[in-house]
Amino acid sequence: MSYLDIDNLSVTLPHGQGYRHVVKGVSLTLNKGEILGIVGESGSGKTMTCSALLSLLPAGAHRTADRLQLDSLDLTSVSPASVRGRLISMISQDPAAALNPVFTIQAHIDAVLKQHTDKNRHNRRTAVLELLDAVGLPDPLRVSKRYPHQLSGGMQQRAVIAMALSAGAQVLIADEPTTALDVSVQAKILDLLQSLRHNLALSVLLVSHDLAVIAQVCDRVVVMLNGEIVETGTVQSVIQAPHHPYTKALLAASPARHQRGNPLPTVASSYLNSGFDHD
Ligand SMILES: Nc1ncnc2c1ncn2[C@@H]1O[C@H](COP(=O)(O)OP(=O)(O)OP(=O)(O)O)[C@@H](O)[C@H]1O
Ligand SMILES: [Mg+2]
């Protein structure tokens, strides 16, 4: 059985006098220790799908689902506060925004441990250092005393991942976690996600608009377009034999498929060439 099981998830947002359907019947599963990619163009509903799991939707949003289940727990029947951080955590592309500039890294993680565990001060201190070590930060003691602005973007993202895992979440939603980082740092954060899934059996939903990122770390991928999943499969099968015209267009626009020196096609121009009708 899948660890996370989402069946027929829909989200509507208020729009003018009515509503707009931004997630339309999304069904997906995530196994323990698996990294599932969600790829799709801007506005296709990737973030809304993830936010719906944590009940972090904009005001007035309405969520429905036939099933939202984590292990044997029905996520629709428990309070959002008991899910966030404890069962599922979410990180985004801007680690600085997740950190408060006036608190040290130690204080950030300590606050989460205080809220979610009954560890005493000494044990929390030890736990902070262990978490910083687990996310590959060198010299955890030194890093723990730093303020966010004293760390590089990559180190900040590692600290945010440590914070996200500190209350025991077994599912990490990483929404474009490397988009704001330079390429060499991106690869290291992706390596970290790989090692966390191996070492902690962490399950990861990795949102990206970059198929090269998905190809590097994911086992399976779902492709979203206009709030719907239009294609799903193993990364290998989707890349080698895409079915949906949008996936084909996305692949055609992926730098990995193109030789250096040639201009990159845009997805939009590939649509036109393939005759795909984008509504
Ligand atoms: N806070 C919000 N209020 C109103 N509409 C929103 C809000 N956030 C997103 N939307 C709309 O919901 C739809 C889905 O957006 P979503 O953020 O899930 O897209 P996405 O696939 O994550 O895009 P991106 O790649 O740009 O992050 C879009 O049409 C978007 O305009
Ligand atoms: Mg998004």
C-alpha cells in the first residue's frame, strides 16, 4: 500500500463572483522512501496541490477529495496543526523567507522541538546538532550559533530542511527547492534529498518546472497542466516515451535534449509545432 494516497483532490478559489477550479481531480501516490516529481508550467496547480495537503490554501479556497491518506491516517479527519511539521513538512524556493533574521539557527530549530516534542533543553540542544549534521552542514555547533544572513543560500536551505524534519515529518514537500540557488549548489541539495530518502526513508514530493532536476533524483513523475495530471510514470518511461503532447513539448524544450550552441525552443513554440491545443 502507498504511504501517501491522494485520490480525486480538487481545489477551487474564489474568483470574481464565482469560483475557479485550480486543482481538478488530482490523484497520486507516494511510497515510503520514494521521490515523486511534480512537473508542469507556471500556474498549473503544483503548489496548490501541495498546499492542499497541509490545508495551507488562500482564504476562501475550497478543498475536496475522495481520499487524503497518510499511512493509515485520514488527513481530512485530523487538525491541520497535527499534520504540519509532525507528519508532512513543506519547504519552498526561498529559504531566507522561512527564516527569521533576528533568530539564530539554533533558536529556529529549538522552537519547533519545543512545540512538538517533550525534550528538555539539553536534549533539544543535542537534537539540533544532530539535525544540522543530518542535513550535511559542516561544524553543526558553529552553524547553530549563526544568524540566517551569515549563511549562504545553500546552507540556509539545508537549515530549513533540518527545521522541516525536526518534528518528525516523514513526508517532505519540496516546492522548487533549488530554483533560487546556483547550479552547483542545486546539485548538492538534490544529493541531500537523495541521502535523506536513503538514510531516513523520507518520502519526498519534489515540485519543479525543470525536467533535468526531476530526472536527476525522482523515481516517478507526474506532469500537471491546467490543474490536472496529464501524464504519470517512471521518470525513465516518461522521458523516453512521453505520451501527452505537453510532456513532449516540455522535453523538447529541456536543455538536456539540445546540443550546445543551438537556440532553445520554448514550450509555447513547441506547442504550435506539435499542433497541441492549449486551452
Ligand atoms: N494566493 C492565491 N490567490 C489566488 N489565486 C492563486 C493564489 N495562488 C495561486 N493562485 C492561482 O492558482 C493557480 C495554480 O497556481 P499554483 O501556484 O498552484 O501554480 P504552480 O504550478 O505552483 O505555478 P509556479 O510554477 O509558477 O509556482 C494559478 O492560476 C494561480 O494564479
Ligand atoms: Mg508553485
